[in-house]
Amino acid sequence: MKALFFDHFGGSDVLEYGELLEPVITKKDLLLKMEYIGLNYADIYRRRGTYHIEKRSPFINGYEGAGTIVALGSEVTSDFKIGDKVLFVDVPFSNAELVAVPEANAIKIPDDLDTKLAASIGLQGLTADFLAHDLGDMIKDRDVFVHGISGGVGQILSQMLTADGLNVYGVTSSREKQQLALDQGAKKVFLRKMDWQKDYISYFDTVYDGVGITLLDSIRLLKNRGKLVFFGMAGGTPPAVDLVELLSQSKSILTGDLWDYLTSATERKERSERLFDYFRKGKIAISEPTIFPLSKGKEAHDFLESGKSIGKILLKP
Ligand SMILES: NC(=O)c1ccc[n+]([C@@H]2O[C@H](COP(=O)([O-])OP(=O)(O)OC[C@H]3O[C@@H](n4cnc5c(N)ncnc54)[C@H](OP(=O)(O)O)[C@@H]3O)[C@@H](O)[C@H]2O)c1
């Protein structure tokens, strides 16, 4: 099968596309013929060697994707069958034509949900879901701020919060992205290059920060007793935080990794159904994903790292 892989860490130049052995499924695996593969920031961290990865050489990157079941292990007990469409967000080696998916990690794509949409919202949507429902407070009329509001997680998170009655503010880098976030229901969206922060010191109940380098700004934007939800480093390593200063203002920092919120088949099913429901009811709509052929993986990584992308990047075998 064809796959995108690397055998040492580094820039996007380390990525190679070529022929590798097909995966061998265990008794509890499904074999998926991939239709769309999600590219995520974590894949960039893994390629650079700054994030945990499975030991395997050459290493096939990627943990997310959607496809069709073409074979079933002999002990698969759930009601999956050949031809079913499946999404996964926490299975390694997805940058390939075929992927072995443990049945517990497989999320059946409902008939009324397009496979491309499922692949576009899987990992980022389930992240938005736990950030909003487990870490944040879904309390109507609260004022919340989302960094990178027009990114993949940002678009879904901000619409989820708006749909549930919160007032969503955010910041982004371009007029085009600003307009997108406003069209998606945000109350106010600032441009990063503008001097907007001085009017919003101690203003927000919750600040969502997946950018990292913005952490100290995020703390300043919070009111006393407010919550900072820190979930990623798209902009770079976060600065050190003075816990005593936080304590003196009763501000809290919460963190979370999606994989700790997807620990069973039941959890994956319940959380994905809650996510899919927002889309079914028309409460969330996202921008069209940008699709690269899997053979152009280097270009896809470069595009994600350039900061020019809006929303999801998918790879197509
Ligand atoms: N904790 C978890 O389980 C989990 C799961 C998934 C993702 N994440 C994290 O969530 C974050 C967003 O991921 P994503 O998939 O949504 O990526 P994405 O679509 O590329 O969005 C990243 C956003 O970060 C903003 N950004 C990048 N560099 C910045 C900088 N120097 N200053 C300010 N903003 C900057 C960009 O804002 P502009 O568009 O305005 O430039 C962009 O919208 C990443 O840190 C990722 O690692 C965490």
C-alpha cells in the first residue's frame, strides 16, 4: 500500500511517500480503506520529535481519518459490517491507504453524515466538545474568549458555545478569518495586529487558549474567579506562569488532552453523537476543508505550519 512516512525527525523534508507493507489486523480490528485522513498540529509536533509517538521505523504519521470497512477481525463483536463508514481520531499510522482500527476506537459514521464532513470534524470537534462541556462552564450569557477562533478547533468551539447561549469573542490574523468567525455567530472578533486588549482586561469568565505563547495575555483577560482553558501550543511554547499571582486573583488554569476523554467505546459513541447533533441541527457549519493528495504530504504540512490555512486540512489517498 502507499503511505506517507518518515524515519528521522525534522522539517517537512523528512516526509517520504512510497510503498509499505499493508497492516495485519488482529482479531479485534477492523481494516479500513481510507477516504480522508485528518492532518493535525500534533502530526507536526510528532514529525519534529516533540510529541509522544509509537516506536516504529519508518513511522507512519497521523491518528485521524475516515474510510470504509474492507475486512473484520474474527472476534469483532459490535455490529460493524463490511462496507460501513467509520471515523477514528486516536489510532496510529493513519497516513496510509489501509489502516487497522481496534473496534473500540471505531466510531460509526451515521448514514445522514457525509464521510468528508466526519473526517473534517472528528478530532477537532471532539476536542471542542470536551473543552466546552468538561472544562468550561456552559452557562448562558457568560462572556468567553477564544484564541485562534477561525482555526479548526476554534470554529467548532466558538459555534458550540454560541449555540448554547454564551457570548463568544475571539481574535484572528486576517480580515477574511475575522469575517468567517462573525458569520459563524461570534459577538466580536478582534484582529491580532490591533491594540484591542486594553479594553478587555479582567473581562472574560473563560478564555480558551490553544496558541500557548498568549498565555499571559489570556490570564490578564480573565476576571477574578475566571477560568483559563489551556489546550495547545499552535503559536509556540507557553511562558512560565506565576501561580501566586493567579492565587491572589482566584484565577484557575485547566488543561486537557482529548485522549483522556476518549477512554472507551461508550465514551467515543456518546461524545461523537453529541458533536454530530450540533451539525445535524444546523447549529454548526464549518468552512470547506483544504484537501491535498496523500502523496503531497510535505505541501500539506507546510501549509498548516504557514498559518495560512482556514479550518481543516485533509489528505486523500
Ligand atoms: N488538547 C487537545 O486534546 C488538543 C486536540 C486537538 C488540537 N489541540 C491544539 O489546539 C490548537 C489548535 O489546533 P487546530 O487543529 O484548530 O489548528 P489550526 O486549525 O491550525 O488553528 C490554529 C490557530 O492558532 C492560531 N495561531 C497560530 N499561531 C499563532 C500565533 N503566533 N499567535 C496567535 N495565534 C496563532 C491561528 O490563528 P489565526 O488563524 O488567526 O492566525 C489558528 O487559527 C493546537 O495548539 C493544537 O495542538 C489540542
